[in-house]
Amino acid sequence: MELREVVFENLIGDLDYHPKRAILYLGLGVGALCVWLFAPSDGKFTVIPLLFGGGSATLLLKGIFLLRKTSAGLILPQKSLGLSPQESVQLSSPLVRSTFSSLPILTAQIIQDFGTGVILLGSVLHFCNNLKDSWESLPTLPIFLTGGALFLAGWLIRRATSSTSPHS
């Protein structure tokens, strides 16, 4: 399996319609966004508020996708531009509710998703630093490294709990 496929499967492989997980993701996303929003104005662009701001973006986005009944269609293989009759019937039929993941697996996935947002924010901040000289004080490297560490920690926790879990 290529690295691209592993990352793709890891990030959106669990996007089934699941309202309970969506509420959890949206609540955590709003909480993380509040850390950035309510930071003092002179400290909004320091490491900690930026970490929470970047992580909140992916948590909120994934929460929205977990609320959509049509998100299960993202997992279908892309055979062609149109859907076959069987695939369209599967998407239009009532979806089977997925079970709530075990707590360690869910925690690992949330940490990984949060870290993904921080990595993306670090990349955007690096691009912004290159655009405008006055933004050179943005802490791009600490944010990028922290996001990578969070993503790696979530991946390691998920891998360790998946290998010991009997139903995975």
C-alpha cells in the first residue's frame, strides 16, 4: 500500500453516518476553537492558541461529515464518474448504524485528526511567512512539529489498540 493510500484510509476511512461521534467531534472542535477565539489579542498568534485553532478546523469539518448520511459514499471506490444501479440503491437505502468505537481507538482517531489540522495550519503559516516579510514571527516550525507529533502519537495509539482489539 502506498503512503497516500494509507493516509487517505486513515483520515476518511471512518466517515460513516454517525451522529453521536459527530456531536463529540463538533463539541471538541468548538471547544478548541474557543481557546483560539478567547485568547488575548496580542497572544492569538502564539503557539498554543494556533495549535487549538488549527486542530479545531479538522474536528469541525469531520464532525460535519459524520452528520451527513451521504458521507458513506466517500468510501466507495472510484470506478467511474457515474454510479452503478446497485451503488445508487445502496446509497438511497437506509444506512446501517455503525457501532461506537472503543474509547482508545476513538481517542487515538481524535488525536490524529487534531494533529492533521495542526500540520495543515503549519504548512499554511509557512506559506504566509514566505508571502509577507512582516509575518516572519509566526511560529511555523513548532506548530508543524507538534502537529506531526500528535499525528504520530494518534497513529501509534490506534495501531497498538487495533492489534489487541478482538473485533478489529
